[in-house]
Amino acid sequence: MKAAIFAAGLGTRLRPLTDTVPKPMIEVGGKPILQRTLEALPSSVTEAIVVVGYKGDTIRAAFAEAPLPLRFVEQPELLGTYDALKRAEPFLTDDPFLVLNGDDLYAKEDLERLVASEPFAMLAHRVAAPNPYSHLESRDGCLKGIVQRKDAEALLLKEVYVGASLLDARFFALEPGTTPAGEVGLPHTLERHLNKIPVRILESTFWMPIGTPEELEAARVAFGS
């Protein structure tokens, strides 16, 4: 099995730290975030395709001799996660394949459960105060929609997509769906085509996004530095 990992972002909310270091290379507990992502990959993953962009040469150099075979592809413009995955498409010859954010922290056990499922499937996590545009609406263990409304506290279900999914080649034939920001998004593409392909939702036991200084500090506390 192969994995596609998104590591092209600018990390604007973590500036000035990311002025000199790409976000996946920021250290948590003495290791770059991307290294922790790679260490969490299931044992069935034999190669990872890492989608780079901002300061991609730094990432390439740091992982030139990684234990797991890595292939790097470029995303010249940050058009969204759908576009990022399309960049990796020529190398995702295994079916199915795993897709991950390269700047989030996952539990290996959760990713093992995900790849043991059947495509299409995604990991979700329950959070107390999610982004008001990122709630997942589910029914009977399957995705029913992505809630995009500001009255988030009125919703009983507070699951969010954690950027980890199990897909197969059918994904690349789908017309992309757009996010509220106008990007082409992977989860929004899945939502757009639920009438064709159901998406299973598996609840994760652990997930730490690292997009803000507060989230970075929380991760460093959790991992010891």
C-alpha cells in the first residue's frame, strides 16, 4: 500500500517560525512533525508520496535517507487538497491508498484501523470547539455532509475530518468539490459524490492538528518539548 502525504502548506498562522522552516519540519518532542507522521504509518505502507511546495527543498534534504522509501512531488500553487492529491496520482498505482496531512499528529493504531477498512473511509475526531465550517454530519457510520454554518454550538454532533482517508482510483474520476474558501478540497469532493460512493466514518482515538501557536504548544507539552 502507498500513502500520499500533504506537506506543501505555507504555515502562515505559525509565522514568524515558518518564515525560515516549513511547518512539517517544526520539531515536536525532538522530532519534525513529518517524521512523527511517517512513524505513525501502518506497517502495510511500503512507500509514501510526499507533496511539497513551500521550502520543499528543506523537506527533501531532511528525508533524503528515510527508512521508508519516499517520492516527492511538487504542488506549485496551493489550490487545495484535491489538487495536492492529483499531483500524486501518477504514483498511486497501489489500490487502495492512504491519504494524510503532513502537519497533523496521528495514532498508529487509528491509521491501522483505517487501512483495514474499505475505500472510501475517513477518520473523524470529536472536539469541543471545532471550526464552525468543519463539522461532519453522519448517519449509520457514514458521511452525510459537511456542515457549513456559524451556529456550530447548536449542533449535537461535533466530529471533524482529521485529514486522514482511505481512497482508491475511483477518486480521480470525480469532479472536485470546493471549500468555503474557494479551494478544491478532498473531503468536499467526497461530499459532492456521496450519491455515487458512500464514505465510512471511523472515530479516531487521538489527533493533534498543528496550525496555530496554541496547538503547537499543546503538542510540545504532550510530547515532552
